[in-house]
Amino acid sequence: MKVIFLDIDGVLNHNRTTDSVGHWLGLDEELAQRFEAMLAQIPDVKIVLSSTWRKVPELNAVVEARFTI
């Protein structure tokens, strides 16, 4: 099994990201789609959220729903 330790800020969003979750910057759709395409190429991969997003339930829920963590 392969493991990806995923940070969000600066990786799946940036200062031009327009999506938001409450008062937090959300995921950038283009970057999220690129990440999903990469995941599709890697069999048997597990994602570990190593971001401060893991500490905020609303943000954690966005990542879990999008990437099946």
C-alpha cells in the first residue's frame, strides 16, 4: 500500500482560490481535479490528512467527502 501525506493549504488551494468553507479558504477545483486524476493512477493508495484542516470538522468533512479518506 502507498501512503500520501496530504497538506491542503498551498497544495490544493492558493491565494486565487474562490471557494470557501465558512470563513476558510476552500479547495481549488482545478487543483482538486488534478489530485483526483493522480490518485486514479495509483492503485491501493491511502491518504493521511497532515494538514490543520484535520482539526476543523467542517474542513475535514470536505476533504473526506471529496477524496474518500
